[in-house]
Amino acid sequence: KNRQKLRVSAMFEQSIAHARTLLNDTAQQQGITQKSVIIIGLSGGPDSVFLLHVLHKLYTDGTINLIAAHLDHGWRIDSDKDAAFCSLLCKQMNIPLVLAHARDLSITPKNTGSQEDTGRQLRRFFFEQTLRQHDAHFIALAHHQNDQQETFFMRMLRGATLDGLSCMDAVDGVYVRPLLHISKL
């Protein structure tokens, strides 16, 4: 148990250092001279909560400004509990939170027959809308190595080209993925 705590602690510190470097380098490359404003996609699951803690460290040491964003898709009866959890967590950490419900978004997602894809379209719309409303610079997502591997194999099974197999980038426009370097425990 102690060994696992040490491993998690080391992973946390490594993630803070990696996120700091990624965000500073990306801001510099994009000519951002003031403190970056980051919107974090916060689902309330373990990956996004871990990223929230990583970015909170950068927020409290004055490296970034941070705003959390949670979208309730309304697909589960108890989905409002995720929103309540995110709200409580952000309140405890003194981080502003933008909450929205998918039914209130002014978008009709393209029907691809995939609920996962519909959810992705809704989240991207919400995150990008939040980015514009708060004059933010980046949207941080909690994808990690395991997500990258899953994406690779799904694309391979679907017959993707070599470009398609390259998967997710740590920086893709306004989207940043500070956890792509780590594997989920």
C-alpha cells in the first residue's frame, strides 16, 4: 500500500511538471504573453479529477487561471449526481465551474449512430463555447496512454490510414492533453 502511494505521488509530481512544461511551451508557441486561461473538461470521473488536481497545483502557484466545465448529457437517471460532485469539488478547491445540460445547448449533433460520437460532439461544442465566453486559451482533457492505445486499436480495426493511426496529439489546436504521457494505474 505504501509503495502504491509513493507511485501515485511520483506520478502526480511528474504530471504537474509535464503539464507546466506543455502549457508554457504551447502558450509561448502561440504568442500568449499573459497567464493562460485553461478550461478543464471535468466529468467527475477519476481521470478528469486527477487532471483537476494537477492543474489546481498550477492554478494555486499562479502559473495558470483555471475554469472547470461539466456537461450533463442526461443519459443516466443519476447523472445529476456527477454535476453535484463536480460542483462540490470545485467549491472546495475554489475553482470556478461552468455547468450545462446537453438539452440546453444550441446544437443538433450530426447523427452518426454512435452515442459516444454524439457525446463527443456535444462536449466539444460546450467546451468551445465556454472557451469563447471566458476568453480562455486552452481546453484541457484527461486522455492518457490507455486512451491512446484504445484509440489506436479501434482505428486499426476500422481500417484507418497511417495518418489515422497516429491517434491523439498532446496539443491539437485549443485542446491540450497533459496526461498522454502516463498510464492509468
